[in-house]
Amino acid sequence: MPSEEELFASVDALLEEEPQLPPPAERARLRDAAGITQARIAKAMGVTEQTVKNWENGRSEPKPPRLEAYQRLLKGWAAKHPAHGAPAAAPAPASAFAPQPDVPQTFTGPSAAEADEPKATAQAPAIPEPPVRPAGRPATSRRPAAKRVVKAAVDPRFPHGPLAVLDGDGSAYGVDGIVLDCPATTIPQLVEWTLRESGLGAAKLHRYGKDSDPLVALTAAAAVKLGLPEHLEGHEQRRSLRLPEDHLVVKQVAKAKWQLTQRGFGPWTRVYRKAQGRERQCVQLAILSWDALDERAWPGVTEMEPAEIARVLGVYATRVITPRGSTAVSGLELMTALRPPTRAVRDEGTGNWVSGHNPGSLGTEPMDPAPPEATQEHPVVVNSGWKGGFLNEEAYQWVRDVDLLTAQECTLPYAVGLDLNTAFLAAAARLVVGLSAPDHFHAPAFNPKITGSWRVDLSHIELDPRLPSPFTPDGSRPTGPAWYQTHTVAYAQELGFNVQPIEAYLRRETGAYLDPWHDRLKNAYVDTLADLGVTKDLSDEEFLAAMEDHKQVDPALAAVLSAIKATVKGGVGKLRERPQGRHYKAGERWPALERPTWRPDIRAAVISKARVNMHRKLNNMVKMTGLYPLAVLSDCVVYPSPADSPLAFLPYAASGKPQPGGFRLGPTPGLAKLEGVQSMAWAVDLMEQGLNPARHIKGGDAVLDEGE
């Protein structure tokens, strides 16, 4: 018989458990009985209507403190509307469901009389009506969000976080659930309010860098209120659209002595004046109804309520960077923010502090690539008449010849796709790239420690045709001399083959430029997955189960995860951004070439290493399991399998631990997750048609997108 101490310990454990909710169907019944809409609950709880629907159909559960608030609401309704045949219960006192959650607080801008005194609103009822906005300075109090929220140390200069989402009623929704009152009715007024009163912005990511400009995202209603069209129409590419120069808003901006960048007033707009001393005067605007948030990178975000959009963007800003454009643009800007081009140095002659080069950065001036590293339309190619060939370091798009399938493989029931987590990001870790201009060499001895581009003949290398060649994107055997990045040539040497370069463009100054970029994005990816229940301590079985449901746990954080992945691929793609527009002529310089970060050689290094990493794993899988892939597309590989799970064919030691060198399941960059499962007959049918099963294994069309 348990002792009294053990009994009390058991009871205490029960008391500490999270409150239990009624079944999903009962939640919906109670709401219907009370005559309350899902939209009204969503507004009261500070979530989207879809989230409430998920609670009522059992797809997701609320987290504290919304869990306690939702339970309190349901218990109150249950007392008033008991199920058929059940006796009505007396309403429980509010104290019975303590702790009670804080409710949204709304703040207003400062009046002349009360500019120094913060003033918070009173607590609202459980189902609040639109709040009355009291006068007073925007307070620093925050509404605690129910779902997991990323909180960074508050910079006293930016007490209200990096950004806000402005709605048509003047409510500016910030991070951590804060709501500010924005009185602006024009874009110049919005810019002034953002810089002078909002308390928005973010501290620099590097000691030599610059603070992040505040971001204000405009809903469709806010855009219309500020004089902008709800939608931006035109025949150019969507991202190239902008307001005409004679539009009233553009004239208002100019009249108020603000400036726009060369991109003009488009989905992502920067409004600025020249900095005063060290203080920047720049505001970033994102017009949501103009497709500022690409659905491919930010799935479902534009359909969310403003507070939830602010939460998504706020988590991204805290973990990655305050968005400054597309995820590709943000990925590129993150590189510069973490490796600023300049720092303060003392002039030896005058003793004064001046701006100097920051070691390890790409500097402030653009750098022309070597001709084989450039694109065919680049001025260094067109003006020199270069005919010597180009680097072709691209991601895999390979399908095995169906004639090389064995009868045993064809009788297996399943085709299972594995996807490597952020393969380009994994390749960026400790990647040495060139920092100086390229120098040309004839017949140099190959050195795997020297970064650059090598012309070498690898056509003599014969490898198993059931694997893709590691030297070409389509997996075919090279047919003669070609240009390769250092990692590709080094891998040929690693496989035991002799390499004799014909010529090379090499860089004397090198460094791990992308290391801080890799570290920040890796942490963002791993931390966001962990918030969705996918943690490093899970077994492989638990990991697969968690990945299957992680997007339903919290759609907002799932959107952040998608944006982080798009930031990686887009940032790498931007290193070789091609000219845009129908009127471009080969040989002309295009705007991207004026950036120090237009570096196709760095892009080639990342992709070369990623492709080599993939081949190394494919090769090791043959050695450990005897299995050959059916197809590879970028970071996705498809294997024949006796069961509908990768656990059926991945290599494990006798201890049950994964064997190193092959594909391993897990949540960190470079490890694998399940991409999809189809029948083996389905895969063979696609292969016979010349199609790639890896592109379709998920059930959709996983188009390779490098953000270019």
C-alpha cells in the first residue's frame, strides 16, 4: 500500500498536468450552442480562424496560455449548455481556472501632453469586443502569445521589435502580440511615425554592421487607406511591377523629401533619406496584397490574420533577419549583415579613424569573375569573345537507365524518396571560397586546398553506371575536357584517379566567408523544427512520425520553416542572379553585377560540394547495403524498398545506431527526412517515360528552385 507521502506526490503530479479539453466534436457543439462564430473565438484568442477550425476537428491543440483560456471558455459554456440528458452545473468561479491569460493590449501614439507617461489598457473580457484605444505613449507591455514565441533581448532603442503589420483600422500588430495605434493616413506620415514614434527596428547582427531598418507590412485595407491600389497590375514579371512615377503616392513621397530606391514603389519598397551621422533614416515597406510574400516561400501567410502574420515575420526576423525583400534577397543580405564589408581603422598618417576593409568579407567593390565562371551574356565573355567553355556546377537531375534495373529491384513493392535537409546549407559549412580576384594559370598541379576553377579531362574515369557520375549534373560521363570547381576535381582524386589540369583560374586570398551565414540559418532551421516537435533526441521512428505531423502542429511556424529553407536556396541562387527584363542585350551590365555579392564562383563552390556530398553518400550506400538509387533530383534520392519506410533499407549497426557515411535520418542540415512513398511500378513507369521519380515522389511537383 502506498505511503501518505507517495499518495500526495501522485496527486500533485496530477494537479500539475496540463488541463484536459473535451473531445473536438464537443468543442464545436458548445460553440454552436453558445451562438458564437469561429471567427469571433479566433479574434478573442489572437489566432486565425483556421486555427480554431483545427482545434474543433482535432488537427491541433492550443498551447499555454491559450490552452487555459480555451478550457475556461468551454467549461463556462458546458455549464450553460450541458449535453442532452446531463444536468446543468453551476458556473465555476473564475479563480477555479487560474491562471487566467493576459488579453491583447492596445497602445496609442504619444500626445503632446502625455508624451512621457506610458498608459496600458484595462483587461478585456474573455470574448473582447473591439478595444477602446486610450491616449498615451505606446507602452512596452507585451501580450503573451499562446504558441511558442521567440523572444530576443529587448534593445531599448527598439522596444517594440523589428516590425509591424498595419491593418486598415490603424492597428499595427508587432511581435509578442503587441498592438500599436498608427494614426498615419499617407505613406510619408507612416514613414515619420515608424522612425519617430513606433519603437520599431532591430540591432545589427555584427559589431561592424548596421542596425536593421524597421519593416511595416501593409494589409490590403491598410494599402487602400494610404492611397495605394489594392492590387498592382501590369504585364511585367510580378516582382518587377511598381507604381508609375506620376502616381499620387510617389509624388507625396517626393514632396516630403523622401526617396525611393531604383526599384521604385513596388511590393517591397524602401523609403529613405540620407543618414544623419550614424543614424539611418530608412523604412522598409511590404505590401501584402501585391504578393510581397511569395506563396512558395511563405505558404498560407497572406491568408492569416494580421497578428499571426506579424508572428510569422517576427520569428523569422529574430532567427534570421528582418525581411528586406524576397527570401532570396534576405538570404543574400544576411551574408553581408554577418560579414560587413568595412570596419573602422586608424589612419597611420593622420591618426584619424577611417573606413577600411573588414578581413574575411567580400569588400565594397564588385569583382568580375573568370570567363568560365561567368554566364554567356556577361561582359567579360561577350567583350573578350571567350569560347573556352563554362563551369557547369549544378544540382543533380539524374534518372537511372531502366535497362540497368534488376528483376529483384523491380519486384520490390515500394519506391521511397529521401530528402536531405537544406543540402546547400550543409555544403556551406566550413566551405573555403575565394575572396580575391582570379588569376590565370597554365597546366598547374592540382591542389585540393586551392579554391578556383580548373579545366581538366575526367572522361577517362569509368564508374558504375547504376550511379550518377559525380562530375556532371545529369549524371552522364564526361566526354572531354571541361571546367570544374575545386571540390569536384578533389573528389575525382579522392576516388583514386589521376587529375592533370590543363589550365585554371585560382584565387590567392580565401576564407570561410559563409560560415556565420551557415551557423545562423542552421540554428534557425533546427530551432524552428524543434518548436514543431521535431527534436534531436528522437529515435528514427519517432522522427518520422514527428515529421509527418509537424506542419499541423503550428501552421505559422511551419511557414517560418519554409521561409528559412527558401532563404538558403534563394541566397545561393542570388550569387549568380541573371539579367531580368525583356529589353536586356547580351554584353550589357545589369544591376546585380554592381554588388560585391555577385559571385558565381561561390555559388559553384556550394553546389559542387553539395553534389559531391550526395555522391559520396550514394557510393557508401552501395558499399553498406548493395542498394542503388532509381533517381536523384537536387537533394532528393529515390530508392527501391521492401517496405514503405526508409527504416527498411537504411544501414544500421548491430547496436541499432545508424551507420556513418550513408544516409541518416534526423533534423539537422545534411541529414535526411522522408520525402514520399509510391509504388515501385509507378516509379518504373515514370523512368520508362524519361521522367524523374524524385520530382514527383511527394505526390506533387517538387520543382528545383534555386531562387534565380
